[in-house]
Amino acid sequence: MQGREIQGKHTEDRLNERESHYEEGKTSGDLPLVSIVTPSFNQAAFLEETILSVLNQDYPNLEYLVVDGGSTDGSLEIIHRYAERLAWWVSEADCGQADAINKGFARARGEIFAWLNSDDTYYPYAVREAVMFLQQHPEVGMVYGDANFIDKTGRILGRFPARQTDYRRLRRGYVHIPQQAAFFRAELWQRVGPLDPSFYFAMDYDLWVRIARLSKITYLPRLWANFRLHDAAKTLAADERCWPEMLRVHYREGGSPFAIIVWKSWMRRLVAPYLRWKRRRMIGG
């Protein structure tokens, strides 16, 4: 743990030093446009906090698109409140989260893409730091940082176990990418997208594999996002659907039935009840 803290401190020092040079003479017209999409359905309890975490970014060249699936819980009133600050929004029935994200990115004009689910939040400097890193490392197609686990009130529960991964490790089931803290180049989305709407849980893993097959992905140990755990969250409600979907990706990529990820999926089935209990205990459920 101490080593990780020292690494994070060194990274912060380097970022702060570069940031002063990066911002000199920069205007919004000089900076790449970032497109962020929020898919949402009946998440009024958290939606405004999510929206504000995007709109309050300290990065000046950002477009924000909100794709609502026809909510009936007061979400529309929240969206209307911020409509003038959105690049585009819609509220209509869709085919689920992946479909909503695809719909948003189809309208996006940015050079860098990200999506933020309607119960998660960004830290105010996240977009700026991600853009700065991608501009300084043109060989990197996607960068991701750290994310805290939070409960429905915003109380920090712990830290997502983010680590450096790559195509080979992803294929083995070592994901370690907090989706909330991931930013990728739009040109890669154009080559490997859109998300597969038949996936309910592992659409992000599927995308990471496709991106990593073509480009370098990099973990930057900087805290960029909050990953909310609550009773209705997919992570708690349908976690058992994740690994079967990951195996679909594995076999699509020509994977063997004797591969590490297959064995990991069987182990996950065995420990799944304990993990669900542990997560519910974290949120006090």
C-alpha cells in the first residue's frame, strides 16, 4: 500500500508540473472536444449529482449528452433543469444501457469519448487530466484512473482495484478497469464500436478487449470517479450475468475452453454468494 501511495505522489507531482506548461496559452479552441454520454433510466435519486459532476468539470471544451430511456420517476424534470447546458438529450424507450450509450455516441462530435452512468460521478479535474495524458501520449488509445466505491449517500466505502492491464491480461479475465474512470479516443470507437446491445453487464469489458487489440491502454493512478453501490445497482442485482458474457467475448476471440478465464469463471460461481453478501454488507443492505 505504501508503494502505491508513493507512486501516486510521484504521478501527482509530474502531472502538476506538466499542467502548468499544458495550460499556458491554451483556449477551448486549442483543446480537443470531449464527448461524455450518460445513459439513464429511473435514476432520479442520483441523476442530478451525476449531471453536475460533468457540467462542473474544469475542462472548457466538453459536450454532454444525456440519453434517458423514458423515465417516469422525475428524471425528466432534472434533465429539463440543465437542458440548455447539454449538447443533446432525449427521453424515449430504448433497448437498454448499451443501446442508450450507442445512441449518444452516434451524436457525439468529440475526439475523446467517455460515458458516465447516471448513479456515478466524476471528480472535477478528471476530464482535464485524462485529456492532458492522451495528448502527451499519442500512442495510448485509452487511459483509465482510479475510482472510489460510494454508497447511496456518497459515503466512501473503498477503492476499486484498478491495475494496469492489456489485451493478453484482459483475455485472461484480469480486467481492473473502472469504467467510470476510462477515456478513449473517438477514432477507436469508430473502428471497433458500437457496444453490443445483447450484452447486459459486460459491454464495457467487450469494448476494452476490442480497443486493447488495436491500441495501448494505460492505467494512471489518479482518482477520477466514484462508482456508486446501492440496492438497485447492476453490480449488485445481476453480477452473476457478468462472467458468462465475458466468456462470450473469450470464445468470439478464439479462446480455448481450457483457458484461465474459463477456470476463473467457475471459481467466481463458487464465491459469488460470498461476494454478493460482502458488497451488500458494505452498503448496509
